[in-house]
Amino acid sequence: MTQQSHLERPAFTRDVNLASGGLGASIVSVTDDFFADASRMLADTDAVFIADKYDDHGKWMDGWESRRRRGPGHDSAVVKLAARGRITGFDVDTSHFTGNYPPACRIEACASEGEPDAASDWVEVLPMSALGASAHHFFACEAAESFTHVRLHIHPDGGVARLRVHGRPELVASAGSETLDLASALNGARILAFSDAHYGSYHRLLAPGRGVNMGDGWETRRRREPGNDWIIVELGARATLATASIDTAFYKGNFPESFSIQAADLTGFSDNLEQAVVTSSMFWPELIARTPLSADAIHDIGADGLADIGPVTHVRLNIFPDGGISRLRLFGTLA
């Protein structure tokens, strides 16, 4: 299976994965997960195959797998999303399921304050769609509503390695009303581009909490040429930033020597202009001047460390020359 780069995948995959277990998504119910626990389907890491790993139920698989059906019907799983939001697309990944993948799937969604029940209003957001062996299956979603839960139907049974539900979290706040972390994925921030992300899980840069290990963050390869590495983040909303925090948790022999942040107000840029954003970022004004970093530590930058450049929508985090950052926090108020 060929690995696709970040920018080769559909544009909606740059949106937040609302079905991320690491962001708080969870399995509410499942008709059957005899062979492989449905919660594995929400893991943030790519699915793996371990040839000689078995458990009491048979071959261990990294994903959700139901038993072989011997009668009518099909299997399904209900997922509580990490945040209420508008869904822009799906990745139904059958990696490593070769003779046991479902031939088709469909997906419904609902908005519910508690767990969905018989009275819940489920809306079909993906009609019956074909699936194949050991592959990513990308499906755009045109639904305009915001949802809290999705129900994945597989027909009739089989295994799904990962379910990604990409979308835009609903941000409930008014201009200047409260201080928010505008770099949080749960508030709608998303990564648009980066110079390199050889190690770790770059999207975890915007996750809540601190990293759990050295793989839980953005880390670049060792730079063997001039220059520095960078990553561009679209904030959850246009905002005036007041403070920042850079966390190098678990990066001890590989933390960057220093960092800086540039920022700009790109209101009006459409979703398909990522390359234009990257090119323009070289000339964005400096929000935070180059600042030293240390190993395995939280680096808080107060208001006096941020330049007054007005409201912004995008930031470019520069690290010098390379290395790993676990978490980025950017606090401010909506403009």
C-alpha cells in the first residue's frame, strides 16, 4: 500500500478528525466486535499488522472486526464524536483487511445531547458505498448541519481498520467574550502544511493535554542542509492572540534550539489555496521573536512577548533548525 503525502489526499482530510480517540471520541455501541474491539477503529496511529499475534478469539487485528454473519442483517457501530461539528468527509480505512473487509458501508449522523436512542433523528450522510481490500476510501460529505454522533454500517460484516470523520468543530463564542485556545483542534484549528513530519504524529501538536511519549507530537528528521523547519496552522477562528505556550514534553536530545511564530490575517482565502498560503507565509509579520527552547518543558510566552499585529487567522511555527514539539497553544479572543 502506497503512503500518500499530506497534500495528496483530499482537501477535507486537513480538517479535524472528529472521530479521533485521542481527542475524546468513543464507541457508544456496536452490534458485534468479536474479533477486534471497535475502539481500535478510533486510534490516531496508522493501523499495523503483526503476523504472529493471536488472542483467544483468533487473529489479532488492528481495527474493528465482527464475526462472519450466517443469516440476514449487517453490523454497525455508533461513535460519539470528540466535538460537535460539521462533517466534511470520511476516510473508511480497511488497511490489512484483505479477505475479511466489508464489501460496502454507509454512514448516518445525528445531533444528540446524550446517547442516541430510538427517538434520535438519524440523517444519512454517506449512501451505500463500495469498499475494497486494504485501502483508504475517501468520501466527501456535503451535509450542512452539525452532528454529535455517527453510525457506521458495514454490509454485511467484516473489518475496518480506522474510521476518520473529518470536519469543523462548532465554536460557540462571541467576539472578545472569553479567552480560548485558538490552536486547539477541538476549537477547529487545523494543520495546513509543513516542511517535514518524518517522526511522531504531527496532528497531535493541536491535541489537548500533554504528550504521552516522544511519538505524541510533531518531529522532523535531522536537517542536513541550511534552513529550518516549519508548520502552518489555521486557527479555529479569526482572533487577537494574547499569550502562547510551546511544550517540548519528552523531546530531550531532539528538541529545537529555538522557535519563532509568524502570523497573518488571511480572511477570504479559500480552502484550495494551501500552496498560496505556504508561499505567502515566508513574508508574514513576526508574532513571537526567535526564542530559546529547552528539553522536556513547557515554555509560556506572556502578553509582552507577542507583537501587536492585530487579528490573525493563520500562524507559522518555525523551529531552528529541526526537532520535536509536543504541543502548541495560542490563547486569545475572537475578533
